[in-house]
Amino acid sequence: MTDPAFASTAGTARLSPGDIVAIETENGTRHAQITHLRAPYPDVLRAIVPTGATAPEDIARGPTAFVAMVELSRALRDETVRTALIGHATIPQEHRGFPTFRLPIRNKAGEIVYWWAWDGEGLSVAPDAGESDLPIREILPVAQLRARLAALG
């Protein structure tokens, strides 16, 4: 059976900062908010800890579980992935600036030898980034996003 809420945006959604997206997981519906679009990079989003809220503005007030770069626009067009654009909400003040991501630099053996920080514009050496809570600069596949969201409880 197809849930009309998840079928309504398939093939038509264009995301913009502030949009709230519902993502079906094995543990129920979870939400993410688009915070930045910066071509050619994937959508930057904040995963929102479930609070039971259903209105977009109320969902957006929820705490952030993690920040990631995900090809979420593509997932909205994929009818096999249960996602839906459910509305738009104000981005919390602490997430309005482009997030800084950390990027490990590895040697030939795969060991991390140092870290870079990326602010969306450029890279800089960041010796303490390995111990920080900055998100990793990677494209998180939708399947991994769904797993991480499902684990939020």
C-alpha cells in the first residue's frame, strides 16, 4: 500500500534551504532539514532528533543529531525510497552559516596522518579535527542516512 504523503513529491521536488523532508526508516518516520545548497556538492542537511512534532516549524525546533552531505534531491525523485518534502521552516540560528567539515588525509597504508578542515570555500590544516565533533566531509549514501536516522530512537 502506498502512503500518499510519501508519494506526493516523487519526481517533482526541488529542495531549498529550510525545507523539511520526512524519511521513512525501519523505526518510523524521521526528519531532516536542508541547510545549504552549494553546487557541485550534495545537499547539506541537519538530521533532527525525533520529538513527536508534526508541523514543519515545530520539527525544525528539535535538536540536531548530526550534519551531513546527502544527495537528498535525488532520493526525493526515487520512488523506491520513501521520502517526502513536507514543508519549510526557519533554520535555527546556529545552523545558518555553512558548517565546517573535517577531512582525514591518509598515507598509503590507510592510516590518518593529519586532518583538514573545509568551510565550503577552502581547506586548511586542522590538527585537532580528529578529536572534534565536526562532521566528516563525505557524501553520505541515502541508505546510510536512513540507518543513522533509524538509530535516533
